Amino acid sequence: MKPILFANGLIFNDGFRYIGTLVVSGEMIQRVDCGRIDLRDVSRDEYDIIDCEGKMVLPGVIDEHVHFRDPGLTEKGDLKTESRAAIAGGVTSFFDMPNTRPATTTLEAWEEKTRRAAGVAEANYAFFLGVTNDNLEQILAADPTRVPGAKLFLGSSTGNMLVDDDSVIASLFRSFKGVIACHAESEHIIAATREAMKKEYPGGIPVGLHHMLRSREACVAAAGHAVELARRTNARLHLLHVSTADELAYLSPGVLTNKRITAETCPHYLMFDQESVALTGGLTKCNPAIKTDDDRKELLRAVNDGRIDVIATDHAPHLLSQKQGDALTAASGMPSVQFSLPLILQLARKGYFTYEKVVEKMCNNPALLYNVDRRGFIRLHYWADLVIIDPDADYIISNDDVVSACEWTPYAGTRLNFRVEQTWVNGRLAYDSRRPDPFTGQQTALPIRFSPF
């Protein structure tokens, strides 16, 4: 095949932006040139040409936090449907969480999930191992070049993989050298609140009170405990889906490479407040719960100053029928992977942070945090994972556009200016929004590799 020339796009690379041209040969980036070229001077016998004039050219997004529901929960989504939703959103690599059925808590289950992805995934893939009260031996035996980290639930959520043995948690922090990705909510505080609210609302706790059931105090207490333990043991702690301004007190601003304790937030914590749960009939109900508008504004500031290191989706599809009910019975979680990049770029256009900051949080930092092999940047001899963005689109998100098997999005009705035009995975076109069938069906996805710490 001829090399591919991506010409005259606005390239976002290593904290800078410039008009430039890329050459991709095979699966890798072979040239990165600054400056505009005249396409009349380029031989079409020598190159396949992608004219990127007026477009943004970004590294593929690495979404380090998704729930693709495969195996065992595939009525909600599976590795095929949800990886398609990913590439439709410019996400070229994903890390899937372990709370499936069966849970990914053994090396055998991890291998089976990886084999499944090799046949159907359309974005590059990696799978966390989930921590339990009795599987530390499995966690420590995992190959650090193939597994991104260990997922630790300090609060029960979908799949209920709660770890409540303090000695196991302490041993994990002392002995595991990789990233400990932590869902930090205090189960003790949640349980006490739940019992009190059940007495107060014997007919069912209203779904709009979910933020009281999964309280601020539960988040702050668990995050504080995890941070204290990480500091004492020098563990690599990554706090997932930070939802409150209070948790930010445990985090430091600045560049990710200087930190042992890092944090993620998600688009829904930057876009919605707690009132949205009642207003949407539970569609934005998630764990941890969305908090106040003041929390939302402080999280936006934290993205800008570096207290928040990564923006990932916590993509968690459910059928609409499963989202019905009260604060205890309606499913928690929402699909986000298809629209996360355009939504966060829209926040940048509104002035909350720069486009370079979006690329840092969604592409660069996940690669740095997990020591991903040659992804997350536009660099010479890196994998050619690329996203071409039309920054002048004008459209409204509709449920009819949803690729996920769940067939809905909480962002329906949102007006956007940024559209994913093309997604390239390992040097091959995977998605082109301008085609009648935007999915090319090229199975070019690969297992993600990591450099050991």
C-alpha cells in the first residue's frame, strides 16, 4: 500500500498546535512536518492523500475507563458495538473495567476477554484485573506489559466488586507496582445513609435524591483513606471519576509525570449538576453521584490547573428500561464514549481550557500514566492512531445517532460545533462520518502494550 499523506491540517502535538503534514506508512507515523504544502506538487502515484485543510488533527483518544459489558451483560452492549461507538467518537484505544459476568478477577477470565476482543474490537484494547478480597496472588502474577492496572472498588457499584478487607487493601498498596485505579466511596457511609433514607422514604427513595444517598462525605472519606495509604506506601494511586470539589484538596496541580497520585473526572461531572438526575428521569444517575453546580465549576478549574490529570468517560450503557425506578432500583451509569471528545472540545471553545489541554487530558496523559507503548501522541514512529475533527460543524446530538447498543444518550439535544470526521486506527481508516456506512469494518485493532514501571 502507498504511504498516506495527511496534508495541511491543524495538528495538535506535544502541547503545541501548527499547520502541518503527516506521513503514515503501514501502521506507523513516518513523518511529521510543520508548514503548509501545495498538493499540486504531490504525486498521487506516490501517496494516498487526505486533505485536512480546515480540520483539526489529533492523536486518537485513549479512554482509560469504560464498561463495555462483555461478557455476561451484552444486552446493554458488547465489545463490538461499544468499540464501534468508541471509534465514532475518536476513541482509538480503550481500557475496559472488570465488573462483568463473570468478573475479570482471574488471569483465565482476563485471557478469555482478550481473545474475544481480538475477534471483534474495532479500537485498540486493554483490560483491567479487578481486585477482590482473595485474589491478590492473581493480581501480582499479571503481565505488566499487557494489563494496565488493578481496579479497586472501595464502594459497591454495578457488579458489586466491593473490597472491604483492610488487610488485603494494605497488601495491594504495598506490593503492586502498577497503577491502582480506585473507585473511592465509603461503603460504611453509604450503607448508613441508605438505611436512614429508607426509613424516611418507605415508598422508595426518589431518584433525584441519589446525590444524598451516594453522598459527598462518602467520596471524601474513601478518597482520603486511599490517598493516605498511597502516600504511606508510595503506591501509584489513580482516583477515578472525581465528583466533588472537596476531593481536589488531596490532589496536586501540575504535570502528571511528577506525581504518584493522580485523578480522573468524566464529561458528566463537567456538564451536569445533581438537579439533572430528576430532570432526566434518572438518565444521569451514576456512581459516584453527580454533585452541585459549584462542584462542576471547580472540577473545570481543576482540569485547567492539573489537579485533574485525565478525562475519561466511565462509559456504562444500560437499556432505557433499566434506568427506570428510584434511587435504589434504577441502574447507575450512562453511555458517553461516542460524544466525549466533541463535548469536551465544546467546553474548550467556551473558554474553560484550551484545545491543547483537551488533547493532554484525553490523549497524552492516559498514555503517560499507564506507560502505553507509542500511543497518545503524534510522534515519529508512533502508532498511527489519528482523529480528524471538523471544527465548524453545527449539529444537535440525537438518540438516532447513537451507535451504542443501548440506543440513547444523556446528551441528546446538545448543540455541538465539533464533529469526528475520520478515525484512523493503526494506520487504517476505521470510521468516516461522510460515508453512508461510516464504519469501514477493517479489523486493525491491537492489544495495547505497556512498559513496566
